[in-house]
Amino acid sequence: MEVQSESTMAQNTLNENQMKVAELLVLGKPVKEIAVALELPETTVYSIRRLPKVQNFVLENQKLYIRDSVSLIASKMTELSQAVVDILLSSETLPRDRIAAFNALRNSAGQKTQLDVNVKAEQSLKDLLLGITDKDDENM
């Protein structure tokens, strides 16, 4: 993964070794691993890491890296949630599995957002998921 800097000025002030070390630091690589990868002594990597211009570069780019990573994770979670909903509403899913999936999804949402689920709406949704209608109740 190539790290992008908010400031091209920082890139221009770092030499090649400093830039390589800084990019690996942004990715969270340990000094020992960086030294081996770049075939540099660990003391050199430590010296480069302590330079203010390298520290500034790393800080700027870690923020970008974290933001991009969080966006990617959120996107994947949305895809996963949609897949769970698709399975949940599939006519091929057994009713007890629908309820289990619904409860897992509700509990997950509740833990993240502290949603207060209305009991009547929840029961209506469970009935829908189970395929129960008022007409079915009359026949019982």
C-alpha cells in the first residue's frame, strides 16, 4: 500500500530512506521489521524515526490511513449487513433461523447504537419473518 501525504512539501524534504521508513511507520511496522525490509541498521531506523519532519509525515499520514481504513471497514460492514438481511428474508431460511438471525442483528445494532426497539414493532417483524398473518391466526 502506498501512503499519500497531505503535504507534498513533507515529501520533498524527506530523502529516499527517510520516506521509505516513514511510509512503513505509517503502516504500523515495527523498527526491527523496517530495518530488515530496507536492509538498514536498526539504529538508523530509530534515528530516522526521531526526526521531526519524519514524525510530522507519519502523524499526517496515519490520520489519512486510519480514516481510509475506517471507511473501508464501514463499507464492508454495510455489505455484510445487507447479506444478513437477504438471508434473513429468504424464503429458504427456516423460521427459527430467521428469528435467530433477527435477534443477532438487533443485538448487534443495539450494542452499537443503543436503539430502543419497540416491542410491538419487533413482534410484527418476527411475525412477518415467520410468515404469520392475521389470516393464519384465524385458522388456528
